[in-house]
Amino acid sequence: MMFMPPSLDDLTWPVTTPRLLIRRAGPADTAPIWDRYRHLESVRWWLSGGDHDFAAFAEKYSDPTRLGGLLVIERDGEIIGDLMLRLGDVWAQFPAPEDPLRQAEIGWCLAPDAQGHGYASEAARELLRISFEDLSLHRVTAFCFTGNTPSWRLMEKLGMRREQHTLKDSVHSSGEILDSYGYALLAEEWRAQERPAPRSASKPSLHEA
């Protein structure tokens, strides 16, 4: 019997964090996401393949494969951002084993007026928990332009390692050729940072000696 690794379809939605609700995106979310923040030039500037009109955005996210990896972030019933989780197998030199190692690329986008409250880190940390605990992934990666300082700082805050600094590898819609950063986190690294460090034995006081 072929092994079928868990997917987002196998999980129970929505999931919640102390302040947020995260759920699967649906076709009805396309217009609210666009109207709320994705139409803004300041947001599109940092997105790969940032669309310049709603028709192009709606057509792209009508693709079940792309929509299937999109999660909506809500705060008090209002959409404030979205998350991306793109699943795939780890490259194998030989034919993949029955229980292949799985990995994912993640990403996030938050409305500008919702930034500065820690919502992005709260949502992204939950996305990592889903990746490593619910989906049993082996490795998670994230990428951004080097000029997107808030994004790569968030990656480092999440405990991700910078693995790549590629020079002039991306042609931006502005016509500029930009540099990029690539970050990654392994399952064992996630477990190590989530596990509380053992308490060190305290030295005896003079009265105890």
C-alpha cells in the first residue's frame, strides 16, 4: 500500500493562536484580500509575481493548486493577511522511498495597518508548528528580496538560518535586478528551539556548603 503523507486537506481547520484565527482560503476570499491590502503598491513591491490588477490576481488564485496552499489570517473576524505553504518532496538521488522526506516553502503577507503588533510572527510561528508537528515535514524554506528587511528579520526571529545570498538573481517588475536571501529550518532545529532548555543546577550557597 502506497504511503500518503498528510496534506493540508487532512488537517482540522480553522486553527487559532492567542490572538488570531488561521483558515484555508476559498474563492470568496480573493476580492477581500485584494481590496484589503494586495492592491497596494507598497505590498506588491515585495511579492514575487505581484499582480497589478484584480483580474490577474483572481485568475492566478482560481488555480486550485495555488489556492490550496493559501491560508487566511483573521483578527476579530477581519482578514488582515495571508500565509503560503507550498509542499514538495526533498530531492532524492535515487528513487524516492515509500516514506519520502517532505519539505515546504512558506511565505506571508500582512496588511500594512496590521503590522507592528506581532501578528506576522504569531501567524508564521503557527505555520511552522503546522509544518513540523501536523504535517511531519523534514525541512521548511523561505525567501525574500534582500531589501525586504522586515521579512528576513522575521525569518531570523523564527529561528531560521540564512543559507543563501544570491546576487542579482531576480528581475523585479520595476526593471531592477535584485538580490535575494534564502532561509531554512529543519525539523530537529524546530524541536530543539521548542523544547525548554534544561535548568542548570544551582551552586550551593555558603550556608549549604
